[in-house]
Amino acid sequence: MNFKGYIFRLLFRILLITSTILGLTYCIYKDYIIYVVLTCLALLYLIANTYTFVKRRFVAMDDFFEAVKYRDFSRWFPEDRGPKDIRFLYAGFNEINRTIKEINSKNEAQYVYLQKILEMVDIGIIAYNLETGDVLWSNDSFSDILDLPSFKNIRFVESRKPELFNTVFETYHREPNSISISLQNESIKILISDTVFQVDEDAFKLVVIQDIDNTLNKNESESWKKLLSVMTHEIMNSIAPISSLADTLQFNLQLAIEQPKENSLELEDLNAGIKTIKNRSEGLLKFAKTYRSLSKVTNLNLQRVRISELFNNIQLLMAPSIEAKHINIEFKISGPKLELDIDTHLIEQVLINLILNAVDACKNSENPEIKVIATQNSNRDIVIKVYDNGTGIPQDILENIFVPFFTSKATGSGIGLSLCKQIMLLHKGRIIVKSIEGEGTVFSLVF
């Protein structure tokens, strides 16, 4: 709308100038000397006014383009004085400046954000001009890995360490390559890759390096710690009930030796106890061997086992230590002939884990109780459930309990349940959990 007003005012001035020229011609023709002088003065005024009117716009635009040329977007044009059309033009210039400043501000914030991220990573990154060697950007990790001070041109490295310069900067690594480099009389292995990119007329090379030795050492150390934690957890889970049962047998045997008349020794019970200790010890040895490559196990030592037999072994092993803690434990089977094709030692390990977790969950309950029940559902799947009336599992961590090394216990290792899940997967089964805080938890092993 303002543009149309400007055109109208410009056309009006041109019309006035044209009319004045026609009037001047008429006065000259009639020889009106006085009117000729007055008309000439009016014509000069109109030409000067039109020139000033047009010039104001071009001067304003020239000032704006000059500011753009020198990237001076901080300049402010006055919007509250001068002709209306100029004020409108200045308002447009100011709006453009504000928009460009906002874009620059956002780009600068993103650049700083990206720069901080790249500075924090332990991967070395450098970008430099292929022709001049000037460093466009580099993070501290690059200098730390190669044991170099900060430098602005890669020729600095060439003068200090020519062999390193040739390997890192002169040789192209289109695909990630593992190479060894010598630093301070020792050799380290790094993973290196690079790419070339174009910015305007200049070509740049981006080089990325990673210290493989350091990463492998960290991972190996963490793996050893986790492995030791797992083995300790599982071994202790089996040794504790074995030790408890052995103490009970020794106590009974001692009484029979010291007071044979009052305390007769039940050889059948002694034999069953020793057999249970033997079986569990063999299971522990098998577990130690199996865990070493659990993720690769494809062949299980499957046997047809009656669940009643499985429960008898677990009950004989676990009941003494659990009842000593004043916790009632009960084993039930819906049918005495229920059988499973399982690796007995591994499934025993799963049940021991679940029962010990149940003990820990309900130890502070008023009437602590654990139930281990075997049933067959409508799909003919055999399901073994371990119930407890303990504290329950909070809903916010329920979905994470099978994640390896996740634990909510102060002294837990976070591997018991993840190991149970892996063993069930090996048996092509499932482990399901349902829990209500304050009421209890049930774990279901579905075969």
C-alpha cells in the first residue's frame, strides 16, 4: 500500500513538471516575460523537489546495502521521523536486521552446542584446509590421543613427527582402519577414518581417530568385574543352602554319636541329604562351565524329570535355612505325574534364585509365606509359580528387573533375574512377573 502511495506521489510530481514545462512554452510563445521567469523558478523547484524525493529512497537503500555488505546487522534505522514512505522503508530494513540477527544467534547457539558436545567426546576430531593446512577446528581429544600440543597448521606435526604426519594426514582412510602408531617409545592402536568436504571454494579434510587400546582395556576391565560379580552371586546362592544343610546333617550326626540311645540316626535322611548336596554341587560346577558361554549354549542336557522330584530336591535343600528365618515355605503340584524335559541343574538354579528373592522380599512381613506351585494351564503349558507376600516391586522398575546388572538392592549385582530369563529362553520358555506393592509378587516359569 505504501509502495502505491510512493508511485502516486512520484507520478503527481512528474505531472506537475510536465504541466509547468507546457506552461513555460506557452509563456515564451506569448512573450510573457514575467510569467516566463516565475514559471522557470517553479520548474526548478519541482525538479529539485522530485530529485530529493527520489534520492531519499536510494540513499536509504544504499545505507542498508552497505550495512549488509559489511555484515553490520546491528544498525538501527529511525522509524519515528521523516516522510511516511521513508519511515515505512526503515521499518522494513529494521525487521530484516532483526530476523538476520535472530538467525545468526540461533546458528551461533547451535555451533556452540555442537562444539561443546564434540569437545566432551573421547574421540579425536580435526578438520583442516587441504591446500593451506590451516586447522578449521580440532578438539582436545585429538591432541591427547596423539600426544601433541595445540596447533593451528598441520605443518607443525610434519616438522615434529613426520611419520605420524604421513600416517594421519597424508594417507587417506576412506573406510575405518585399525593402525598402530608409535608414541613415546610405545605403540598404541587407533581406529582412523577421514572424509573430504567442500566449503565455498575451499576443500577440507575431516579426520576422526579413536584410541582402541584404551577402549578395549576399559571394556575388558568392566567385563571382568561383571563376570566376577555374577559368578560370586550364583556360587553364594548355591553354597549358602549347601552349607546350611551340611550343618544340619553334621548336628544330627554329632547327636547320634554322643547320645546314640536318645538320638537315633536315620540313615535314609542322611543319605538323602548327602545326595542333595552332591547334586547341588554338581549343578554348581555345571553352572560355572555353562555360564562361561551361556549366550552361545544351544545344546542343553535335557532329561525327562518329574516336577515332584524337582520340588523334593529344592525343598530338601532350601527348607531348613528358610524355616530357620521363620518363613513358611510350601510346595504344591496340581498333578503328581507332571513332567518336564529340562536341564535339571539349570532349572534348579532358576528356582533357587526366585526363592531367595522371595525370602528377601517377605522377611519383614508379619506372616511371611512363600509358595511354589506347579500347574498345567488350558494351553497344556506347564507353569511353575513362585509366590511371596512381601513388599512387592515398584511399578517404575518392574520393566527393568530382567535387564542385566540392573538392581534396586544396595548389595545386589543385578544378574540373578537376567540369568533366569536366559536359562528359560534356552528352554524355549518364558518368565513372567506380576507384582503389587505391599501385597506381594509372583514369578511364573512357563514351559
